Amino acid sequence: MKFAIPEEVLAVANVLEENGYEAYIVGGCVRDLVLGLMPKDWDITTPAHPEAIQALFPETFYENAYGTVGVVTGSGDPRTTVIEVTPYREEGEYLNARHPSEVRFGVSLEKDLERRDFTMNTLAYRPKTDTLVDTHGGQADIAARLIRSVGDPNARFREDALRMMRAVRFMAQLSFVIEQGTAEAIFQNADTLSHISRERIRDELIKIIETDEPMTAVHTLQKLGLLKHIAPDLERGIGVAQNQAHSFDVYEHLLRTMQHAADRDWSTAVRVAGLFHDISKPETRRWSDEKRDWTFHGHEVVGARVTRRILEDLRFPKDMADKVVALVRWHMFFSDPDQVTMSAVRRMIANVGREHISDLLNLRICDRIGTGRPKEQPFRLRRYMAMVEQALRDPVTLGMLAMDGAGVMQITGERPGPRIGHMLHALLEEVLEDPTKNTREKLEARVLELRRHTDAELASLGRSGKERLEREEAEAVRSIEKRWGVQDKGH
């Protein structure tokens, strides 16, 4: 049962073994090895106490109450930069559904494994003897793809209520199923999640949203009674019918929008925005006799405020919260696409920020798929994307020049007027032909030559430069429109 274990991990285990201490790789990393996955971090357990562990390695840190020593390896791989080494331990009575009242070292490996959360995480592997310890049926549950609590699930969740969210997260990450007795215990103990800090809940929620199956996971959180302790506003959308453009109620639409962002492997911000973008449709829903349908006027404005409240309550970092709120606020950016103009596009870019505009477009795609419509990028959306690209493209304008009108007047002594504009356009044409000429020194020399031209000659040179600029711009626009498949529709 040899596993592919990084040399840094084996080196730490060997140092412990050479000094008379058993060294077992333990927990989730062994689970991942059994599944054929590469662990993201590594944990070792040993009978050595923290002080003894520290004495064996040149660089360590020990900043917790649980005996875990971080051994610094110097590896360039972030997965093996620090190997966590923890003594065999057992824990006293748990306080506030999260923290044990005491930690005791000097127990057996078997006793240590009893305190862990799920059977799949109780496996321990000793590299020296190629021995896999499985005292709780972890291998069988992994083979059956089951998440089962160690011992009494009610006791495990009363010890640490965050384990309930972890069960759902593992379900989504590993495509496992939560064993029935474990799921029932989560439902029975769901209210104890309220004892957990908002920061810890946020961290687990982000991990869930970052999985490949966040829709299934969030729906499971709701079914098990956990979601109301995380983001209760989401449940308001259950059963709230939408207009004829939608196949699903508000709640399912939110989950499907988030899921499509995961399917496309888009950013965490787009996924979170997908989950909350229509959060305020329930309170803005009004029946229109004229349309004979539901309307949701202003739901994006109200929803942005509600989303900020939710994210602040969950202690999301301010930059992430600001970005998600902006995406929610402006996700209806082309509700009337036939009236879109380039100036409107530029205003939208200014509203959401150049750095967020691609995420806004991605959110719009997810929103559309979340309605149940099969087509991801209809013509109108492609047209809008083409207009955004045009607006974002670094313009070939007079602003590119290393000299402006004030500089020309300073050198020539001329007053403001058409001659200054003609000179600038003449300079621009030359720079478009040869960008190396775009330096202050070269442009100054050329301006001194141009000042000797008559008004008619300068006008001719200026027109030539302006026409060159217009040709460059038109060609760039045609290229963008061709790429987005909208070149035949016009503006």
C-alpha cells in the first residue's frame, strides 16, 4: 500500500522515527491518498509532546492550544512548506459547541482517532512500516462514498457544530453522500450552528461555493436546517414565482446561477454574486395588470443593500464585499438592450470599475442560464460584449502623444487655434507609422519643422492624420465585431 508521498513529508516522519517516536500521516491527507488525490496539506501525528517535536527540527512554530507544531521545510511547494505535527491527544468536554475545555497528551493512537469527525478522516498511515490503521471502517466508507460520523453523531456535532457544515462541504468536494444517521443528527443539531463565529461560518461557506457542486451543497444546507443560520435571506426566495422569462422560482434560480459560474470555473466573486444577485426579488415583486405578469423593479438596488448586510454579517473582507455588491447592483445593466449606446457602456464601466467589467458580463451569462434558457450568449449579449471591448480598448488618440497642445504652443509661441490641432494630428500620423517617434525630443523637433508650413499645408497634413486615425479605429471595431459575431447587425 505504498502511496506517493512528498519527500518533505517523509523527511519529517523519518526524523521522528529516528528519534524513537512513531510517525503517522493522518486524517484528510490519508483519505485523499486512498482516493488517488494529491492532498493540499499534510498532517502527522506522533506520541512526542510539542516541546520534544520542536527540539528535533531547526525551524518550527507552536502558537495554539492543541499541541500542533508547524515544521517549516523550506519547500517551494505551498502544500509542503509547513508540515503540521500533532501529539496523540484526547479532548475534554467541549464548550460553546466549538472548543474543548482541555487537551491531554500521552494517549494512544487509537484514542486519538476516536476524537475525529468522520470515519473517512480517521485513517492513519505509517510510512516506515507501510501500515494503514483503520479503526473505524474508514476504508469501507470511502469505498461506499459515505460521510459518516465517528461514534455518536449527536455527540460529535455537539462537540463542534462547524462539523455539520464540513460534512456538506466534503459532500460537494468529494461527490460523497452523507450517511442517513449523520444527516439526521445534523438536522437535529442545526440550531447549534448559531454558536459558531461568523468568520468560521464564512470560511466554510466560501469553501462550499468554491467546490464543483455548490448548488447541491447549498440546497443540502437548506434541507438540513443550516442555511437559516448562514444566510437566511436566501430562503425567502423558496416558492416565489418569477415572470414568464424564468422556469424556476427565485431560490432555485439563484442556485443555478451560482452553479453555472462553478461550471465555467469562474471566480469566487462571480459565484457569490450569482448566489445573491436576485436576493431582493421577493420584496420587490409586484403584479402588473398591463403585462399580466410579475415585475421586480429596483430589485438590483435593494438587493445590493441586502447583499452588503449579509456579507458584512459574515465578515467577508471589504474588497470582496465591495466587488460582489457592485456586481449585484449593476447586474441588470442591459435590461433594455436596444437602447444601449457607447456612452451608456462607458458609464457602466465607470460604475462597476474596469477591473470588474468582465466579471459583470460573466454574471450576466450565468443569470441567463439560471433562467432555464439554453442559449448562453444570444446576439444582444454578444453585441453588448463587443461594445464593452470597444470601450475598454486603449484608444488610438491624440492622448497617446508624448506632447499635448500646450506643449506645441510653448515651443512655437502660437496662440490656440486650428493650426495647433493640425500639428497634433500630423504628429499622430507619424507616430502611428513609427511608434519610436513618440518621444518628447523627437516631437519637439518635428513641431519646429511643422511651424514653418502654411495654414493650408498644415490643414492638409492634419486631415491626413485624422483620416488615418479614423481608419485605424474603424478597422479595430470591425475586428472586434467579427470576433463577437455582431458585424452584420449594425449599431
